[in-house]
Amino acid sequence: MKTIIISSDFSEEAQNATLYAIQTAKKVKAKLVLFHLHILSIHVVQSRLPYKNILQSIDYAKTKIENRAKKLSETYGIEIKVDFAMGEYFKQLQRSIEEHHADMIIMGMHTKTIEGDLLGSTTSEAINKIQIPILAVPIKAKFNNIDKILFACDLEKGLTGNILKQIKKTTKKFNSELRVFHVNNKISELKSNAEILKPLEEVSYYYKNVQSEAVIDEIRNEMLEYKPDVLIMVPYEYGFWSSLIHKSKTRIMSSGLDIPLLSIRG
């Protein structure tokens, strides 16, 4: 892990995620980039100010962000590079990922709300759009270390080599213990599952298979029993019509958690 992007709008959740990102970057000796998308206020847009005044407003906002990053750098003893962007959020975030060769994005996770469950959030939308791993950090989460990782997976949908590679790399980077947790309505063949998970043999992991229809409840119960520092899940894509009635397990788990959720795409 060489570069981590922290996407921040300086909300309470984002500020907590920034502190988590700083400690994570220091732990794995990664570079840290603070990505901030600046949006002109409606007052500036409607005021018909001269172009020079608008540029001055943007420069002021950029200086303010750079000063915040500088203060964080001095406080926590880590260099933080600022990526001050304007435009469409995901287009600019993807540009930042490519420009800085980022390995991971860290974002704040908003408190669970009815509106958030129905309409999603920037973080849940990012999980569905961005290809590199995203660590969603809830406001109650504090970085103490990542000693235990719970990977809640759906082996029936398959695990690509890239997913297992990312999980192995993350586990080794933090020198963590890994528990692979699989819930299904029928007990899977242990032999075939062991073959699927073979790429993880280089790390210390334990495989647990539970037969149940209540997948989300079982994952929550496992979290209470195992007490992991990070939960890993894989967001799977569904067709448009089925997505209207299917509640993504990753999305449901990404709200109301007290531990970070690491989303890894295939």
C-alpha cells in the first residue's frame, strides 16, 4: 500500500475518517492525499460577481484547505498532500486516483437514516462506482490497530483473484488475523471452498461456514462474537430491475456499524 486518498468534505464524519486515515497511513508507511471537492456556494453563483472575484473566492477556499492539511501534518507528524478539485465528484475522484496511483480510498460513513437507506450516500455510491478498495469509517470508529479482520463472503458468487489478492495484501500489511465467514442456506462443500480460498494460504486465516437464511443477522452475530477491527465485504452487481427490490448486503452493513467496512471489488 503506497498511497491512500482521504476524501473529505470536513463534515464530522469526514474529520473522524481523516484521523483514522492518518493513523492508517502512518502504520503502513503510505503517502496520504487529502481530496476535497470545492463547490461554489449558490450565493456566489447567483451574485454575478466578476470572474476575478470568483477566482479570489476559490483561491481563498483552497488556501483554507491547505492550512487545515498543514496543521494536521504538524500535529500528527505526517506529510499530507492536498488535491483541491472542482467539477463532478466521481470524475474528479477517479482522476485523483489515477494521478496519485492510489491503492485505497478512506471515506466517512454517515449515521444510518431512512433517507440514506433509500437514496444511498456518497460513500455507498462510491462503493458501487470506484474500482479500488474503499474503507468506510463510521464516526465511532477509532484506530487502535487492525489485528483482526472479518471477511464476510458469498462463495456461491465467486471470488476473483484480484479480491483474494487485495485481502491477502491487506492482511499481511497489518499483520492481522483473518476470519473468512460464509453464510448460505445450505452447507457448502468444504473441499471446493478450500480450493477457492487457496490463494490465502500465505496468511493466517480461519474459515467458518454457517447454514442460515438470515445472512445479515449471522454476520452481525459473528461480529459480536469475533470483535473484528475491520469488516471486509464484496459489492456484487445486480440488474436494474432486481436492484430496485434487492437490498445490497454491503450497503445495509455500511450503515450503523461501529467498525470500518472495507469494500473490495472484483
